[in-house]
Amino acid sequence: MELSFESHCRKVDLLKVLFASRLFKVELKVKERESSSSSAAASGDHLRLQLSEGEQLYSVNQIVKYLWQKSGHTCDESLDHLTEFEAVAHANDTLNEELTAFLVKATSENMSKVENIGYLKVILSSFLYAHANALSAANEKRVEGWLKGITSSDAFKSALQEAEMRLGIGKLSDAPVVKDAKQAKAQKGKEPAASAEPESSLEEKAKELDKDDLDRLCANWAQATVPQHEAPTHPILPKSGRRNTLITSALPYVNNVVHLGNIVGSLLSADVFARFCRLRGDNVLAICGTDEYGTATETRAIQEKVSPRALCDKYFAIHERIYKYFRIEFDYFGRTTTEWQTKISQDIFWRLHERGHILEESVEQLYCLSCKMSLADRFVEGTCPMCGYEDARGDQCDKCGKLINAPELIKPRCKTCSAAPEIQSSRHLFVDLPKLEPQLVAWHGTVDQEWTANARQITHSWIRDGLKPRCITRDLTWGTPVPLEGFKEKVFYVWYDAPIGYISITANYTDEWEKWWKRSEHDVKLYMFMGKDNVPFHSVIFPSCLLGTGEEYTLVNVLGATEYLNYEDLKFSKSRGTGVFGDQAAETGIEADIWRFYLMYVRPESQDTVFSWDDFQTKNNSELLNNLGNFVHRALSFCAATFDGCVQPVDELTETDRQLIGLVDKEMREFQECLSKTRLRDGVRSLLTISRLGNQYIQLCQPWTLKDQRARAGAINAIAVNVAALIAVLLAPYMPTVSERLQQQLNVKLTAIPERFVALVKPGHKLGEPKPLFSRMEGDRVAELKTKYAGKDAVSGASAGGAKEDAKKAGAKDAKKQGAKDATKGTAKDAAAEGKQKEKPAGKEEASGEKKK
């Protein structure tokens, strides 16, 4: 394996990987590579691990995690928690409470018995070594001693020596160390007065450009035209000679109100990608809908004392309102409770059955004598047999994340009446995945190169461990009925039924659905967007069922999976009021496009990320207002004030003009490359880099000073206006409303991304009225919203702090006890609601990140 790094790589990151290599005894070939483009630099991809399988890893913690696995260790949920704690601490340059508590606990035990101790050493020791005086804030001598023992080891000293040899001697951290959390938060909330200019000049940056290519580009810059795309007519069907692109978003579970993590994980990602594909001229069909069958719907319907159908109708309307606000606009947004869902699900089942891919087996399950019904997974709770958690569900423990068969629960109880159920035997149907495995593996080898790294890794781990038969039926009433004699009282389980919703929703859109979902004379490329927890159902189970039919179904070509988006230092939780949910975003008064921009800016593409109100404010005020908005308004308002809004001719390009055109063209092509490969977050960086280049160009040329050189001032402004026009196009996938406003100010309608950067607005064109695109996000309002959506944890924490302060002043022991009591973060049941769902297709409102199908 080869580890490559750039000269401006953070030394602490290189140290972390080098230390992991030595400690885990995994050999790496290390080399320095040339610095990447500014957009790549902005995304932080300064380290790259090239794997022997042809894959690449960019995230430092993901690289360490891979090396840990490579050395023969397994990775469980505790590694994700460690990584998350360290990432938050690094972002704040301080030890947070969770990380401090973990360190104290770990160093109080026999370290040889601490789970994942090697991974712990690498992840935390490098951070603590770089931020040594953060330990003084924690005031934990035991932790300091543990750290000293690690950093004096030969492996650490050798790694540090190599890091210093390659990157120079000096501070490991790239930011001043903050000694306490209060100071960190104070600094974190501050914003720069203006967006910082790029460090190097246009001239320096332009040295990377190919001179001959730049000559050709500039020779045709003013005259070139860009054909525009016509709006599609419905129904949209595949066409010969076109790039036919079918896009799906994981189906949100109907009775969950989606939160920001759900939105960015699949729905918004699919929408952004679909808008980009239309701009590049694809023939696009984007479909989605609500997943409405299953145990969770029955459970919620019982709780709300309505029928499952009435419940689905209620929440479907909520979903539609949320997506309308966010301008998440699918060509068709449907539902799974339809006749087409029944017809197609049963047809696929019969074909699997006829070809010998269905098994019948007896399964022990729980039966409630009081309710007189079999208890499906989510109708039963009990004590986890693995970790002892008392509120584990019948399918999974939310505390340890392990999968459970309901009869394995200790002291099981009916979720409806709390009575103790009895075990009964029931016949169920299974899809024979081991028999289908050879077909699946052969197909994987032809497509998964374009999948995200986490999608490949998750799928490979399933196949590596050997596939097992999967039960596809349940003893429920709300679901697609099983047509096989002897099983007609059962319904299909979500493992099997839900992904077929993509096909049935398309069938509800057009009777010619098979042109999209079955091989025909038209090539179709299928893109699927989802959170990483839904990968196995789209990469293993769903394609296995389609392959097993023997028919030529369209299978996923590009599977784009995200990691998790967390909320501040907490998990999203509807019941506890923690985090912003889709139905609350509009209440904030923040424009939907601002949400869209920031969610894409922090999209968790390679590792978990965090929604932070302070960072949200900073990105709005610095990147949107001071950078992009400032550039566009400077260009358009100067044209209005100096040339009466009329775009001037560019008779001759100066060297500075050529440099800007070449650099903008380079970033535009980088933008297209990023989005073509579903690296949507990196596309944002390229877009912002273009506006920075525009600001730098205007500042360098200063057209307002050229009172005696009106033609030259006009040419400078015309070039700047054309950069603004390009930005209007590139904004469309991310911020469609802002893009439309900017196009109105430019008085143009742009529906295509040019292959190269050329003049989109010609001389003599009359602009509209320039107006500011963005407004400042004020600190007081941000603080108010931060408090509003902090949830019960923050309230109880504040109460605890107040009680402790009163106790200190009064010396009242009872008050201290009350403070400690108030500081407890939620009940056991609340904690269960916040566990990350693993290997489950259905969403749940309490979990962080993407939880949908």
C-alpha cells in the first residue's frame, strides 16, 4: 500500500498514520506528491492511501481504521464513537466532556483489557501530543501519564521523526491551542471580517496551466456559444443517443419526520445530482417516495389510535411539505402502498420461487396471549443478551448495535400491553442468498468501481463473511400479501419488499416503466443515494433478488453512500427536541437554499461530520456573503453604475485576463469532475474557489480606478460578469432559488454547463437590477436557534450547572445531589432512541445520519 501526502499536509495527520503503520505492523510505502488543485486542498485531501484493491482512502481516521482492520482486528461501534469524539475535540482544539470521560475511564482500568486499545492509542495520542496543554484543562494526571508512556515508545518516536523529516520541525497542530471549552466556543463563534484572499497570486496559480490549451481557450473565449437544454416533457422515457440517467433516493420511512442528517444523506444528495445531470444534458428520471409498509407503521398507528392507512396519509403530506420547502424536486414522488407494489413484488417472488431460490423454514417467534397476535420485531422489547441493555428491540439492540432474534431477548415484553409473550413456532419463507452469491459476486466485479469507498467496503465485508438465507415474510397484516399457498396470512418483510418500491413508484409514474427498469435498446445508468446503514439492502439483497429472477433488470451502477451527520455534540432526537428536523427548518426563517448550501458543505462523504450553528453562521457570512455574494454584487453593480447595465466588449485579453479565464476554466472542469463522481461536497469547494478567483481578479485590476481607460474597465467588468454568469449555472444544483435570482439579475436563462469556460453573456447585453444575494446571519439569532434546538440534554445540563453553583454558595449538600441528578442525560429509553441503526433498511426518527431506504 502506498501513502502519498502533500507538502501542506497537517503534520499531526501524517504522524497519526505513520504511528498506526508502526504500531499495527502494516507496511506502507510513503511518498510526497505534488499539491492538488485549490478545490482539493480546500476539501482536506492532503493524505491519500492507495490500496492494493485499487481503492483510495482520504480521511485520516478512515485510513487508521483500515490499517487496524488490516492488522487482523475487527471494528465495532466503539471505534465510531472514538473517532467522533476525537473529531469534535480536534475541531474545537480542546477536550470535550465525552472524550475526557472516556480517557479517564480507560486509563483507570487495566489498559491491556480496554477494547480496541491499539486504535485508541493512535487516534487519541496523536491529537493529545499535538495539543498537549489541552490536558491541563482536563486536569487529569493519569491521562498525562498514559500519554507519556505512549509517546516515549519506539514506534511513536520513529513516526514523529519521519513526520518531522518530511514536513519539517515545528508545531504539529495548525491552530493555536485553546485551554478550555468555554474559550474554544468563544473563538469558534467569531467570523472573519471578510473572506480571505487566496495565498498565491493569479500569476502563481496560472503556472500550472497548459499554455497551448490556454491559447486555444482564449482565442475562442468571446465568440463561443453554449447550446441550452430544453425542459423535459412527461412522461420521461429513455431515448436513443442520449445519456439516460435513472436516479433514486433512499425511500424515507413514512412515519418518521426526516432530520437534517436524513435530508443530506440521500434526498438532497439525489436532488443535487439530478439537477447537475440535467445541466450537462442527461435524459434524467429522478424518483423517490415514502416507504409505508411494515412493523413500524403498525406500531405508530396503534400509538396514535388510527388505521395504518390514515397514518400513512398524514405523514405522506408532511413529507411532501418538507421537500417542497427544501426544493427537493423529484420527477415523481410516490408511495409503496399501491397495486403496482403488490403486483411487482409478487411477480419477482414467483420468479424466485420458480427458479428454486426460495426456502421454507420454521422460525421460533414470540406470541402475545393478551393481544392475541404474533409479535414482529418492533412489537417486542426486552434485555439484550449481549450487553444487558433493558430496552433492546426484537431485531436489534440500540446500545451495542448487535442484531437480535426476538426469542433471544431476556425477559421479553409486548410493546403494546407489556405482557410476557410465549415462544411459538411459525413457518416462514427465505430467499436463498448463498445460492445466488456466485451471480452477485460476478456482477459486483463489473460495477462497484464507481461506488463510494464505504459502499464497497460494507458490501465486500458481507460477501467475505458468506451470505446467509434471509427471511422475507412476517406475521403482520400491514404489508404486501404473500401469494404462496400456506403463507397467505403473512406479508413480505421489509428486507425484500421496500427496495422494490423504486420500481413500483416508477410504474405509477408511467406504464412504460420497464424501459427504465428492464434492459432494452436504450442504455440506462442507475444511481442510488443513501446512508451507509442501508448499503447491504441495495448492494446485496435487492440485486440478488433481481438477478435471481433471470430477467434483465436494471441494477445499480453507482451506489453513493454517506457517513453520518450529527448535531453539534449530540445525536438528532425528535422526542428530546435535539436537532433541526425537516418540519422545523422553515420555522427558523432561514432560506431553504442556505440550508441546502451548508448541508452540502458538510456532507459526510468520507467520515462523519457535524452540523454546528456556529459554523453555519461562519460559512453563511464568510463564504456566501463575503466571498460569493460580494463578488457577484461587485461585478453587477459596477456594470450598472458605470455602463448603465450594458455589458462591454472585450477586444483584447491581457495576460491577467488569460490567467483568470484559464483558472476559472480549470475549476469549472474540476467542478464537473467532482459532481460526475458524486463528490458533491467537493463541488461546493470548486464553486467557492471560482468566486474567490473573481474577487482576486477585481481587486487586482481595480477597474474603478481606470477613469481614463474606459474600454479597459469595461473589458474587466465584462469578464467578471461572465464569471458571475458561470457561477449562476454552477449554483443551480445546490441553490436553485439563488441561481434563479442571479440569472434574473443577469437577465439570462442558462440551462447548460459549458464544456469550457466561455463568454456566456455577450457585449451589448442589458443586465437586470443588481441586488444582494445573501444577508448576514446575526449572532443573537444563531444563539437563540442553538438554544431552541439543543434539546433536553442542554436544558438538564444547564439546570445541573445552576444547582451546583447554588450548592457551592450555600454549602447545601442536598442541592449538590440534585445537581448531579439533573445532570443525568436522559433515561435509558432515551438512550436507546439515540443508538445508531446497523444493517436495517427502515428509518427511525431518533437515530443520527441517514436512516431510510
